[in-house]
Amino acid sequence: MGNEIEAERSEREIFKATSVYAQDDAKLSWFHLVSSLLLLLGSQVAAALTHGTLLRLCFSVLAGLLTVRCFIVYHDFKHGAILRGSKPAKLIMDAFGLYVLTPSKVWTQTHNYHHAHTAKLVGSHVGSYMMLTPALWEQATPAQRFMYKLVRHPLNMLFGYFTVFLYGFCAAAFFRNPRKNLDSALAIVVQALLIVLLYRYFGGAVLFYSLLLPQIITHAMGAYLFYAQHNFPEAYVQPRETWSFVRASLESSSFMKLGPVMNFFTGNIGYHHVHHLNHRIPFYRLPEAMAAIPELRNPRGVTSLHPRDVIACFRLKLWDPSLGKLVGFPKATASDQSKLATNA
């Protein structure tokens, strides 16, 4: 009876099926780590030394994209998906975390929480973007609404180098708990030193093309990827009482359809529903896992970096439980005008 439709598997069985792919190949992981860092360094040197604005710009953009790839390697190491227990890898990755303004401690704290509480309204701001319902929006003060709009605004992500990472992951984290997040302050110091040294010894052009522009590109992409992975038209937010990890992974995490070039630069992070289901799967095995496991082949939400899909994701602001979908901001009502007048 080989043509019969397979019986629906339990969530436990679906998760168990992923364990086959949650195996690190140390040699391959080292290859990806070392080659990615060398390519990044080479592109930065080329951006610094090359003459001609257009060519320098190309190398600078390449450096930004390669930094994204290196960040995914860092991300996988912090999840324990690759090179688990390797002291040399830890030294390299902790140093890279400082360089890319995602210091190890605050990244681990917030990102592990995010994975354990995906698509829960309460605490959704930890490691991701805060999400409100229309009812909570109605109760919010003008100041709270302003901050909510600001955090989810495209400009906040475009300038994520300053807002999400330099401020959020570093400055805010350090002032929130200086003793616990000392490496957040260290990341700011490292960034400042790099800027000062590059400017003093090589000039503003080298600083801009080899460091600042690549960082701005990296963090803008990172901030948007964080957003689109869980704020897409088909996303489903479960009630807290019936929340389940597997369902949250499959229905609240997107599959970003990219070509082979962008999959390379983004380290397959577009296979986000697979990654959320089992974060121990190395990034280079995510496509293999998706192809092999039936429940992963047809994800609920598919998006891309096409402007149409980017705009569609940016339009989503609130989770409406009555409609069972993400919606935009409600139009201003009389009560809103009254609140504004009261607070004026």
C-alpha cells in the first residue's frame, strides 16, 4: 500500500525526525568559518585599497553581505549547532560578536528566550519585535504608541547599526545591567577604537568603505531579517494557553525564498521554520532537512526580498485574534483624538 497517504505525525515525531540533521561535521564547519572570515577580510582590504568609487562601493557591499554570512556562522555556534565545545572557535566567535555589535552574553540571553517563546504576545519584545493586539494598542498611551511605531518603522531597521545593535544590544543592555553585560560596553569600545584608528591612520574613505558601510549594510539586513522571519502575512500567533513549540516554529516562522547567491550570503537563514523547529541543525543542512521532512516542505508563510513582499511585511503592525492574522494600525478614532488632546 505504498501509495497510501501517510498518517499525520505528532509534534514529538516531527521534532524527532529533525534530529538526523542536527549533526555537526566539524571539518565542514571549520571550512565555512575560516573561508567566510577570509573572504570578509579580503573584501574589506579590497574596499580599503582599491581606487575608483564604484569598485570600492562594490567591495564594500560585498563585505557587508559577507559579514551577514559570518554572523550566521556565529549565530549557529552560539546555538551549539556547530563546533560545540571548541575553545579556538569560541575565541574567534566571541571576538566576532564584539566586532559585529552582538556581544555573546546579551545575544545568548535574548536569542534563547526568543526561540523558547516564539509568537507569544507577552515578552515578544525580548530578542525580537514587540507585538500588540488592537485591544492593547487601544490601551496604550501616546508615548507607548510612539515607541511601538518607532521600533517597527522601516527606518529603524535601515539604520539598525545605530538603533538595534549599537544602542539596543550594546548601550541599552549595558545600562540595564552593567555587571551582567560588561561585554556590551566592550563592544562599543572595540567599535570606537576601530573607527578612531582607521580614520587616523588611513583616512575617512578607508573608514567608510571598509568598516562603516559594510556594518550599516549588515545590520540593516539583520534587522529586517529578524522582522520578516516572524512578521509576514500568513503568520499565526497562538493563544498563550494552547501555545506549542512545534506549531509556533512551523506557523509563526517564515520561509524566505531566495536564490543560491543570497542563500549563501544569508547562511540559509531563510529556512527559518526549519531552524526554529530544531536550532541544532547546522545552517548548511537546513535545505536538506526541509527537503526530507514532509511537514517542512510546504511552509505556512513564504516571503522573499522582493520589494512587494518587503512592503507587505512592513504593513503588518498588530495581531488581531478575532481575525487570526496580522493587520495594520487602526484608523484614528474619537477616543484617540481625545487622548491626544488630554496629553497635549
